[in-house]
Amino acid sequence: MEPSSSEAAAAQTVPAEAGLHARVLEHLGTAICGGELAPGSVLNIDELVDRYAVSRSVVREVLRVLASIGFIEARRRVGVMILPASAWNVFDPQVIRWRLASAGRMAQLRSITELRTAVEPHAALLAANRISHDEASDLVGLAAKMWAAGKAGDEERFLHLDIEFHRRILLASGNEMFLRLQELVAEVLTGRHKHHLMPHHPHQQALQMHADIAQAIQRRDGERARQAMVQLMEQAFDEMKSLWEQTGMPDRSADGGPTTTR
């Protein structure tokens, strides 16, 4: 049976509404992270409807999402207020992506790198004790593919392999909470690539560190795997900081204020 005209129209409305929702959410999210919409500012639903030329239902859904990640709060007799960065769900992948697109990029990269430095070395240590023989062999093979992609300057393939490498270590750790960090790791690695904070050809040292980590895990040398992962995290941040400084752009925190780099 052919769908009725009303059914066909409804089918077209769903993706259209979803597209409008994504566009408005992305714009407001980046504006809040970038400080264009400062904490304490009040959002007016009717003004948003007019500004983005969308329905009230789209605006309400966008505000619902922003409220769920701590960006806004509805207050009696005030309206929808922008909240300070201290209220944000900084573990949400969307928040990470928006912060990476803002002037607070290096502050975001620093905080995630510090989190990764606290977690991933221990994940590597656990993986050395818990990984299966086949999984360890696959990890060593993955490091070899990263080496080849890095030497060839194939940035897209290297990014894909890098994300998978770290995902497998988090998975092999056997800690389900560590594994949940894979989306954060994927966002920061993708952000480095997107914002040109990753060299066209990965440094020899970084390629060697990935190989060292994989081989230490395969040998079940947990302490060596942990140490190599710490070195990789430190090298990655130094690399990002150097590339950032070359742009001459200021390093700013999530609330728009200056921070001191280390």
C-alpha cells in the first residue's frame, strides 16, 4: 500500500526537524563554550524561534538537551539562564567537541590529557595482565599499521587506527568504567586532527611509543606498558602545546579567562 500524503509529509518532517535541531544545538553549544553567550545571560524562546527560523518545539528540544548537560537552567521569574562552566557535564562528548572548537581549546586538551594520564597508563597495566593472546597479537599488529600510516602521511587512516588502538587498551583493561572513556579519547584525537594540532607525519618517538606499549602488553610487562603510556601522554601534550604556540593564538580557559600553560 502506498503511503498517504499525510504520512509522506510526516516522514519528511522527522529528518527535517532533526536537522534543524542539530543546527541550533551546535550553534548555541559552541556559542556558550566560546563565551559569546556568557554565564548569567538569559535566553528567550521567542527570540530563538525568530533568530533560527524554527518551531518552538525545536527550540524546546534544544533547550532540553542543553539543560541535560548543565549549560542552562530555567529559573522562575527570570527565564532560561546560561550556567557557568562549573555546572557543565564536561564528560559529555558534545561538550568536549564544542570546547575544542572554542578559544578554550588548549585548556580542554590539557584537562583531557591529564585525565588520560591518570587512567590510560593504569589501563595499559591491567591490559597486560588480562588481555588474551590473540588480542595482544592484534594490538601489536595495530601498532605496526599505525607506524606504516604515520610514515606514509596518511592522516585519516592514522587517526582511525589511533582511536582504535586506545579503545582496545581500555577494553582489554577489563574495567567497564575505563571503557566508557573511549568516546572522550575519540573526541580529543579527532579534535587534534580537525584543528591541526597533530603533525602531518607523526614523530618517530610517538610511533615507537605505541609499538612499545603494545609489545609490553603482549609480553605481560604491566609496569613497562604503564611507563610507556605515561611517556606517550606527556609527549602528546607537549606536541599539541608546541603546535598551538606556533599559531600565536592565546590559551584560554573554558570560561574565557586566560590560563597558564605548563
